[in-house]
Amino acid sequence: MSKKREEKKVFEIKWKTDLPYNWAMGKLSVKFFEELKENKKIMGSKCPKCGKVHMPPRGVCADCLVQMTVDDMVELPPRGTLEGFTVVNYPFVDPNTGGMRPFPYGYAIFKLDGADTYMMHFINETDPSKFKIGQRVEAVFKEKREGNLGDIPYFRIIEEG
Ligand SMILES: [Zn+2]
């Protein structure tokens, strides 16, 4: 025997709410964003035991679990090598603004010179045929920086040589 399901109208209330929050970034991240804002520098952290350079800077080396401090931070050049890429072709909520990010846009994975870890960021190319693994890329800085990742809006492909 089957019981006929009763359809009930769901009672709902719609509203928007602000949800402000703060979090502790840690000393290395604070130093990273201060140097980015004030001096247009990109800082990584170098493990004092194995020498691995982490970018973004990490408080603990993932390989040997040694803790790092701001004294272990090293400046990295704003240039690196492309290791992978994608072109995003669908609407996406931009976590920095809460609005929809215009598309298409390029997103790349690369290693900064002197770093042993990969980082990902926007890149100002949307034609997949223009990307080549091993290409050189360079950070583009905002003139008026605020101390957040938006201070580097994107990387660009450069010719060197
Ligand atoms: Zn290490």
C-alpha cells in the first residue's frame, strides 16, 4: 500500500545578513601583506633545516615540520615560470567582492624564481593557444596597494631573452 504524500507548502523567510568576522593571520602572513603593500615585495619563507622556500610563506615546513619565523622570510623576485593554466568560462562568485566575476579569465599555477612550491593566481590571458608550459610570467602590482592579494591583480606572460 502506498500512502499519498502530502505536499506542504514550506514556510520561508528571505533576508540578507552581514556576517563580519576577523581571524588571526599569523606573523608571517602579516609580514607578507605589509611588505606587499609598503614595499611591493613578495616574501616567502625558507626552512632553516632543509632550505625549502615556501611561497606563499608557511609557518611550518611541510617536509620536516620545522617552525619558521619572520626571520626566515626571504624576498622573491616578482617573476616565475608557468607550470599550468586554465581559462574559466563560467560565472563565478568573486570572494573578494561577493559579486560575479567577469569571465572568461585566465588562472595559472607557477613557481616564482627561487621558490620550491607552487602558487596560483590570475593571469591576463584568455586564449588557451597562447599559453605554453615553461613560459615566463611576471606579477603586475597595483599602484595604490591595500595589503591584500588584490595588490597583485594578475600576472602577465613576458618575453625574456
Ligand atoms: Zn624543511
